[in-house]
Amino acid sequence: MNHRTPALLALAGTSLACAALLLPSAGSARVRHHRPAVVRPVLVELYTAQGCEGCPQADLALGELAKRKGVVALTFSVDIWDYTGWSDTFAQPEFTARQQAYVKRMKLREIYTPEIVVDGAAEAAGSDKDAVATLIDKAGKVALVGPRVTLNRDGDKVSVAAARASGAAEVWLVRYDPKLREVKVKAGDNKGKTVIVANAVKELVRLGVWRGKAKHYDLPDATADGLKTVVLVQGIRGGRVMSLGKN
């Protein structure tokens, strides 16, 4: 028979209650182990030209950014300096049009090089390393808000998952050369210099529109071997990059 007095029983009950407070509840344990929000890679686009006198250093800086974890760094060569006597060997009109869309969207006075655009949302001079670093760090803290983008193993199809959308977005295919390329410029302002280009974009294709529902897109065959693929979901006409997938 238990012979504890009422006072002792009350003391025991108080001790048990205190012990219970010290033990983590199942709910609090789940909170501590809750997975953090997914943060997508930051897209960094360098707009440059082999005929641009101030661009070679920005080209080298982009090469360093390409090594940074959590950053997808791409070089878009444009043709706005071709008139000086050297036609950029990587430039395509589509790349210049993409930069012009950013110029209009961000209400810039004019197109220029070298320019860095981060996540389609902010820009800085490609020669301003501190400003570029600040934009990348800021963008890296933004949680994923767009749909998940998944490329299949063969690299010929991409799936864009369903997600909440405030309006239509564009889906873009970007293919780039992951190898460093050296170009010896033979005319123009950089005559005699060797330009080193990292992740030079070779293909830019608009795949279609995404409106919030899950959708699959066929990818065209690559124009060359060894190219890497990035697929972007981005606001229309130079808007913010919502999601990306890559291989």
C-alpha cells in the first residue's frame, strides 16, 4: 500500500510537471528539425563585347563568379561595339535584344557594357565588383517562389511544375560552353589583346509561356557538343527570374 501523505503527493506531482516542461514536445522537435526554405541558384548575366575596351577585366571576374557555389554565371556577348572594327565572335542579335529588354524594364538611359544583371531584377556595372557581390548576396537570401524546373536525363525535355503565378511568364532555354575560351582580338579598341571568356552563351531560345499550370517543353537539339543547359522561368520582356533548372 502507498503510504505517501497528501503533501508528498503534491510535491511529486509538481516535480513531474517541472520535468515535463524540460522535455521537448513532439511539436517543438519538429520545429527544430524543420527544413529551411529552398533557395535557388542566383543567375548572373554578364553583357560584354570583345571590342569593348573596359570589358576584359569584367570577363575575368565573371570566370571567378562561375566557380562560386550557388551561382549560375553566363556570358552574353553583344554586337554593339562591332562598328569599331572587330566583330564579336560570340555575339548574336538575340543576346543584344535580351539586354535591350533589361534596359527598358529597368529604365536605364542606354545600353552599355560591361553590365551585370542579377536574377533579371537588378543590375550593376560589370567592373564594379563590390556592387555585383552585394547584388548576388542579396539575391541569394530570397527563397524560391517560382515553379520547380526539371530537365530529364537525356536533356531533350523539361518540366515546369505547377505553382502560384500572378501572371504569365516566359520559359527560356540557354545553352553555354562551360570551357574557358580565349579570343585574340585583331582590330578595334582591344587590338592585340587576348580576351578570356567563361560560360559563353551559344543558344538562346524562347520555349513558350507558363501560366501557373504544370507544363512540359521539348528542347531542340544542341547546335554543338559539350554545351551545358539552363532553363529559366522569367517574367515577360526582361522580368525577374522566378526559377531555373540546369544540367
